[in-house]
Amino acid sequence: MTRDTDARMKELDKKEEMMRVGKVVKIEPMRTPVVPPPLPARILRSEMSREDRLKVAAKIVELSDRVLEPKENADYVALKIESGPNSNAARVRNNRVSFFIRSKDLLERAKREKFNPEPLKSTTAANKDKFRFRGLGLSDIEAHEALFREIVKESVGTIMDRKPKRK
């Protein structure tokens, strides 16, 4: 028990004893602690705000060796290389960042750095070699800048290899 609770219990015991012997006792309702309402699902601790998504996207653009154009949607920021279908080199969502990684060595390095890249469970060819990094934030990217520079370069290279070659 806390001190407040302990003191309140002693006060209640005293009042109970007074009532037993017939004395008049003023009883006040107990104060209930104010509990904040639960957060909406979109504002959970692990989810990024719009501003955080934009900061992470800007950092990824900075790490890229090619021009990535951020396209903001309601729930995510897509980082596009050139234009057309299947041109998202990376995607920053509420609670995860997605990249294309073909290199097994790069995946193993990300795992050694305590990131847990999850392969995207999709049957489409467009999502082949796509991995999610859950809970990845700006501080993580800045702390492991060399790793994420390589991951961004790999992701951009994957998209560029998939694009039809112009004659």
C-alpha cells in the first residue's frame, strides 16, 4: 500500500469505530484516481506521427545515391524512383519501414545489428525481396547510418533493375 492509501484506511477504520459507538460521522465519497482515456489505435507508442514519418523519409532520401521523390499518402510516405508502377524504393508507414533487399549478407548484417527484417508475405512479383523493419525510427537510422545507406542503395538498385530499359 502507498502512504496515501494507508492513511486513508486508518481514517476509515477510525470512522467505522466511531459509528459502532453511535457517534455521528460525516462520510465523504472516496476520490477516484483520474485515469487517462486509452490512446486511439493510430497513436500507440510504436506508431509514428505524420511528422516522424516525414523525418524518416527525408533521412532515407538523404542516404540515397539516386533521386528519391517522397509521395505522401494518408498512412504512409512512398519514396519513388522515377515514375510509373512498381517504383517505390522504400515506404515509411505508421509502425514500419519497408525496403527491397536482395543481398543475403546485408540481411544478415541487419539481423546482427538487432533489427528484425521481416519478409513481406505476398505472392506478387512486385513484393519479391521486400522486407519490413518494424518500429524503425529516425534515431535508429542515424545510429546505424552506414547500414541503412547500403540498404537504401540496395533497394533503389532492385527497383532500377526491375524497370524496363529504355532504348
